[in-house]
Amino acid sequence: MNPDSTSAAAWLGTDVSVCRMRNGLACLAILAFATWMDAGIAVGQEMRRLPPVTSDEPVIPASVDDASEAPADDDFQRSTEHERAGLGSSERLIDRVTDPTSWLMDFRLRDLAVFPTSDAEDDSNTIDFRLQMPFLLWGEINLLRVDVPYNISSSKGSGLGDIVMFDLVVFDAPWGRWGIGPGMRLISDPGDEDSFLLGPVAGTVWKNEHWTVGILSENYFSGDNSLSELQPILAYKFNEQFALGIGESKFKYDWSTGAWTQIPLGVEAKYIADLHGQKIEFFINPQYSFRNSAGDPEWMLYVGLTLLVPEA
């Protein structure tokens, strides 16, 4: 990705058409997100332009008078750690695709087919596009994720689904990695007065050569329309290309009704292929939900591919 060639606002599509689609407050929120991203990308690019610092070439002040102006050793170490994280040289690609808190730029295209067990409910199909973009903001690693679904067929007809955006500020820890940040959700239903939701997003991940374990929590609140999504993270990596896990199994809770609207159980197989130098992740994830928004069980099938940009 070349931050000089485009702005975050262009990536998010924050133009006049978005403002027509949403109320003024939602538009301002999207523009604020884009401005924050632009600042972070600019800071991150400046940090990447710094000369590399290695343990074999310690930074020594030119003179005693200049010693007070020299950055602390911790600052240099922190800067180089972030540069290494940005280059992604410290982790295998299979580790990064199974870890939602890892530095990885990707473009995912996924199809979701839902088959309710009740005859009173119709089958549905949704195409989902997701962009994940890492950047540095004020010296900290950020992961911006934007989800844009389109309902091909559903009980409400076809059209744009709920748009979800969040920015996770990620920190390394001796035991693994954790992150926290703001999130927002734009409800697509034009009849819903509480269509703009805000809330915290947090996650933590631990992993070794074969296992990736963690949890990701998304929470969105606005008046009478509030919901939470809890996503357990569990995957076993057989090698550098193939992994089995539970996939994006999100447990969904509706605070307005006080009921769970999704309780899934599933398995996901993912494979990383190299097509003429382009890394692509293929995945398939069947799930069974013991409860949906109507209180009935249903089958779900996720299938798709992700274009990976590990060097970004």
C-alpha cells in the first residue's frame, strides 16, 4: 500500500454519496475515522523512513553536550520493534491469518448462505467485502477493519447490510498480544431510528507453532438498539499453508431484547496458496447455530477467499 497515493477517506468511500445514505452524525463519524487514519498513515510512513538501528551499531551521542538531546534506548528499541512489526518479518503468514490482532493487510470476499430449520423462515444469502489495513498512529500499531455486506436475498429483500468499522490499537505482551479500540456500526434498516451505534472493541491472542487461541469482543450501543458479539479464536496450524479452526463463530447478544440471537458451533478449513506471487487464502466454514433472531436453529455456510498483502 502506498499511503502517498491515496487518503484514508478515499479507502472508506467517504464522499457525498455516503452522506446521502446516512444522517449527518454518521457521516461526521466516518470522516473522523478517515482523518484519524490519514494522521496515523502519515506518522507511520515517517517512522518507516528512519534509518534502521541494530544491536551491532548502538546509537552513541556525538558529544557530551548532545547527550541530553539523544533519544532514550527504550525509544529506539520501541521504534525498531514497530518497524519490524510493520514489515511482518517476525511471524509466519499462517500465524497472521489465524490471528485477527496480527499486522496484515488483506481484502476478503465471502459468501454467507443461511438455511433456517423453520419452514416459516426463508433462506438468505449475503456477499461480504472486508478490508483490513494496519498502520502506525502516534507510535502504536493500529488495525482498521471495514466490513461492507450486501444482502442478495433475505427476509428484508436485497440491499446493503449493516456496515461495521473498528480500529484496534494493538500491544505486545510477554504472554501474547492484546488490543482495544473504538468501533461503530451503521444499521441499514431505514425505519430504525437508532441506526448509528458506537462502542468498544477488545481482543487478546496467544499462539505458538501450532495453536492460536484467543477472543475478540465487539460491542455497539445506541438507545434501544444495542448488541454485543463475542468471537472465540481457536485454530490448529498443521504447516505454513493449512489450518483447521472454529472460524468466525460469533456469539451475538441483543441487549434490547435480552436474548442471544446467534449461538454457533462450526469448523473452518483454510489454505494459503501462491498464484503467480499473489498470496491467497481460501476457506470454507460450515456452522450450526442453536438459535437465531427468531429463536430457531439454523445452518450457515461461509465460503470465500482473501487476498493477502503480507509485505504492506
